[in-house]
Amino acid sequence: MPQPKKENPLRSDAQRNRERILRVAMVELTLRADVPLSEIAKKAGVGQGTFYRNFQHREALVLELYQHEMQQVSEAAAQLLETRAPEQALREWMDRLAGFAMTKAGLANAIRLVTGAPGGPAKPGPSPMLEAAGILLRANEEAGTIRSGVTPDDFFLAIAGLWQIDPHEDWQPKATRLLDIVTDGLRAGAPGRDRTTGDRTV
């Protein structure tokens, strides 16, 4: 019987180093867009060589941070639908999206620095987010928990206010209130709800 492969300890250490760099970079770049990379490496507890093996330049680090956060939120849509009712999955995903909006706002200056330079990389597009929203909206429309015909573009226009909230303030109550209002709007006219009370019908 074949023995299970053991995890390569070097590969595991390298992965931990990379994840530690990303965690520290998220904090430092949010506080200061032009923080020296050497400072990020020092606070992450890795040498310059290790740092540059993972991220050859600032652009690579900033864009991977942004893409990593966006991918995590995007993938959560299908994961939530596996364990939650469609309506609950959508609302929990909206809360995660609010957290991503605050991350993006915090990284905005760093993203502008690397994508605004001549010949710099392009800013990642929102396609994974649109696809994730589409999955959740379709599931809720089929369940009769939201009004029909809402598109991902409609959805992101409705929650655009998230990106106007200051991430350095107490943003959660404001985000929750905004998302509650958007949720009520999505429910209005849903076939599975009483038009007067907004309650689910059996």
C-alpha cells in the first residue's frame, strides 16, 4: 500500500514566510503607501533575500495583496452557499465584501503608486467579484428571496457607498446600516415575501 507523501518542510517554511510577509505588508502599506520594503521584511522576520525571492518589486507585492483579498472574498460566495440558505449566504457575503472594501480603501494609495507609474501593471479588474455576486443573486432569485432581475452591476451600484466609508473610523456600524438598507431593497417585491410585511411566505 503506498505511503502518503510527507509535506516538504522547505516548501512549508517558504509558504509560511510568504504568508507572514503578506500579513505584515497589509498592515504597513495600509498605514503608509511608500513604506520601504526593507521595513516590511524586517517586521515579517525574513531576510532581504527571502523577501525578494517572493516579491521581486513593490508592484508584485501590492497587486498580490489586492488579488489575494479579492480572491478570498470571491471564493467565499460558493462556500457560503454550501452551508447556508441563499438569503443568509448573500448577507454574510455582503459583510465580507464590506471588509474587503475597507482593505481596498486602505491600500488605495499603494495601488495608485504602482499602477499609476508609466509602464506600470494594470489594476486588477472586478470580474471575480461580479461572478461571485451573480452566483448569490441567482440562488436567491431561484429561492424567491429577492426581487427578480437584479444583476451584479445593479448590486454593486447599490452598495457603492461602502467605498465612501473611511476605513480609519468606526466603519462597521455604517457598513451594516448601508447593507441592511440594500438588503431590504433586494427583498422588496420578492415572490417569496409578503408585499406588506416583507416576511417570508410559506
